[in-house]
Amino acid sequence: MPVETPVSEIMSTPVERIDGSDSVGAAAQALTDQGIGSLVVGTDEIEGIITESDIVASVASKVDPETQVTELLSDPVVTITSDATVSEAGAQMGEHNIKRLPVTEGVGGDPIGIVTTTDLAGYLSSR
């Protein structure tokens, strides 16, 4: 049953990270080089997440590419634990109007994956 499946079974791995002091240009390069849509920001703790959409918005707003990625982050970052269910992930995404959730091992733990709206759609379409 979809509502009972833990997000750990559908999340994308590995988690790619970037330091909060790195530049927006470096984040854009990392996204391009790795062919991914988001980076978890912060090396010790999760400060936020930066996405392709954030990069596009920064270009449209003429943000200096040397700007630190932390200046583009929304607070607070929304995460979900690996034992949370697929339905809980969908509810979090809907409530916060987001498309990606870093998945952590326990509350406040290190990120171990990312669950995206694409992951949810793929899961539901396979059922």
C-alpha cells in the first residue's frame, strides 16, 4: 500500500553536497557536471537545498555568480526521515510547496538521500 512504503525505498542516492560559502556559479557548475537537479547545502549540517530553479531565478535576477549559495536559500529547510512514508513525503511537499526533500537518518541526522516529486510519480505509476 503506497501510504505505508518508507521514503527510503524510493529516494534518490547519493546525496550531493556543497558548502554554503561556495558560489552560485560553483553550484551551477556542480549541477551541470553531475547531471542532477539539486544540491544539499552544508557540509556539517543541512543549511538548505539549492536547485536548478534557484539557479535560473538567480540568472533572471542578475545575481552575481560569486554570490554565496546561502544567500539564495529559504529558511527553514524542510527534511524528512528515512522511515517516513511516501504519503507523508507527499503531504510535506504539498504543505511547503516544494519538489525535493532531503531524507535524513533520524531527526536532524545526516542526509542519506533526496525524495522528489519525480520519485513519487514513478512510485505511484509502478503500482
